[in-house]
Amino acid sequence: MSSSSIKTILPPATIGIVGGGQLGQMMALIAKSMGYHVGILDPTPQSPAGQVADFQIVAEYADVDSLMKLAEKSDVLTYEFENVDEASLLKAKKVAELPQGVNLLHITGERLNEKNFIRDCGLPVTKFAAVNDKHSLEKAIDEVGYPAILKTTSGGYDGHGQMDINGPADIDGAAELYDKTQCILEARQKFIAEASVMVTRDLNGKVITFPLVENRHKNHILHTTIAPGQFSQTVHDKAHQYAEIIANKLDLYGVLGIELFVIDDQDIMVNELAPRPHNSGHYTIEACNISQFEAHIRSICGLPIPAVTQTKPAVMRNLLGTDLTLARNLLKDHPEWHFHDYGKAEIRPQRKMGHVTVLGDNIDDLLESTDMLKGEN
């Protein structure tokens, strides 16, 4: 779909969202505030997004009949995660608009496709090689070297579906992954920080980027985002330049999250792409003139998008598992917190249950405010 063929879809049209998690919830909330109707497809009754939508179809994502039902009730479709069946979406595209298309999913939903795409954009990416058996693993290790990470090429997130390959002793255990599915071996990259930038395009194909942020992880899960990231101007400029190259190459509509490694104060490397709003962009709800979620809705509905400005520095802290209960109890003592509870039915360890964002002039003070949440993470 070229920039000339995207349709402008005005309220009170219906936006169908495949996926009912917190990203879908935050998309739905802004879409509702703009006057759109919202429908959700998700297997969990009363999903976070379903709670705030006009209707929810309770069915598995692979249920083609249910996806078609959502398409028939919608004017435009979008998705909040990578692992949506492409063939089903192509069928649904005949019924409702699908501005993001399926090529975006084809590239970002499979790690080998994604790494090859980044390399084809002429952008720096860590060494990688395909793995599907012991022989190809040994060949990949020759190319990539130690230490490395073996990952499944599809599925897996927040540290799932991957294992460290630090030396010959780890080779036999790797069969546990590659015997099940296609894998990719990636060199473990040395870096000084992890970062990300959100990018989208408007109805005329103009690229709009959000500030580059720093991300701090614990147990492979995003813990804290600092916005803007405390990096050199060169690093900020390169991130925006890379984002523009990627967005144009993808003919992007909707928001894309680009995860980066900051190698030093001059160089960055592209790590992963997320074809949707991203956990590290939640700060935009309070800290920017337009949130990543409003930008997403505006982009897929063919509406203009203003240049993004950040009003104040911000820190976003994920609430994982029982962090949510702790944050609820501390809420009375923290007027500075912007508190978000996703409304998930069950608190589980390491599960993203909500987040807190704080704004101010001093990053250290903001980190101290959210550090009250010692919790399980």
C-alpha cells in the first residue's frame, strides 16, 4: 500500500484490534476518546482491551471465522502483537482496510527475515546465522563466534524461546530449541546501553519520530525507560535517521518500535523491530504532545500527525507481578505518579500488570520516585 492509496477513516467508524492486551487497551482508549468505535478479538474474556471496547469477540487468534467476523464489523483492522496469521489477515483485508498490511508482520514476526531486512536497509546489525540442526549450529558458531544467543525465529518474547551459547559445553543443550523449530544464532553484542525509538508515518508518507529513550531490563524484561535517553547528540541523530530509513523501506503505517544497542557515544546498532506501539513508549501518554497510541490510530486512519515534542523528562517503570499490589498501596503517598493498571484478571510473577510514569526536570529524582517499587523486580 503506497502513501497515495491510504484511506482517511473518520469517526464514528469502527476500528478492529486483533489482540486484547494492554497495548490494545491503550489503543482502544485513545480511539474511543476520538469518537471511534472499537472491537477486539482475544481468547480471554474481559481482556484488558475488551474491558474498554464496544465489543469483544472471544476466540483464538487462529480462528479464521472469528477474524472474518471482526473484519465484517470493522472499517479498519490493526494488531497489537506480531504472531497473527498472515493468510487469515489477507482474507480479512478483502473486507476491512488493513493499512499496516501483512508484509510488516512477515518481516518482524520472523527473526531471520527481520535481521536480513535490517541488513538490506544498509544498517548495522549484530552477526547472525540460521540454525536448524547440530551441523548448522556448529557452522553458525564458526561464523558468529562466542558468546552468542540461540533464539527461535518466531514466537518467544521477554527472554522466552532463547538460550545462551557461551562455549562448546552449551552445544548439546541447544537441541532443546532447534529440534522443535527454526532458530537463529546471534552474536552477543557489547553495548553501553539499550535504547528504542518509536516511528510512524502520516497519510502523506511523512515520517514522524518520537524521542530516543534508554531502556533498562531485568531478567530479559523491560524494567525502566528513561526519556529522553541521556546519549550524545550523534546517537540521537543516528536513531532518528535509522528510523526514517526503516519506516520508508517498510512503507510503514501505524507505529513501529525500533530496539537499538548503543555501542558507544558515536555508534548504534539495530536489534529488533516491533510492528506496533511498544512498552518503552508508554511515557508518551503523559510526556508528549501526542502519545504513541494516538499516533498509531491517526496513522492507520489516514489522519495528519503533528511533529512530536516532549514537554518534560520522564521515567516509566513497569509493574510486574506483585509490583502492582505494592504500587496500589503506595499510591496514596505519590501524587507525582501517573498510575496505569491494565486490569488483568490474574497476577503472575514477571507478568506486565501495569506501569507508573513520572515527569520532572531531574532524571535522578524521577528514578528515585519509582525506586520505591522494590517489589519482585
